[in-house]
Amino acid sequence: MLAGPGELCAGSALSGWSTDEAADATAELTDTAVGMTVRRLMNWS
């Protein structure tokens, strides 16, 4: 499951990431998941 904003903030603080880096990583994961879902839906149609 995707972490909520609070978990992301805590995780970024623990790992030493800036908020921007955490946001970029989250956006990349979201884009990847969306892209995979779209490809699956296109394969089913």
C-alpha cells in the first residue's frame, strides 16, 4: 500500500531525503503504477 503523507514525511526525515525528493519518488511510483494499470486494461480490451 502507498504510505500516507505523515508516513512519507517521517520516512523522508529518517532517510535524510528532502520533501522534494520524497515527492518526486512518490510521483514516479504513482506514474509507474498508473502506466502498468493502463497497459493491463488495454490488453484486456
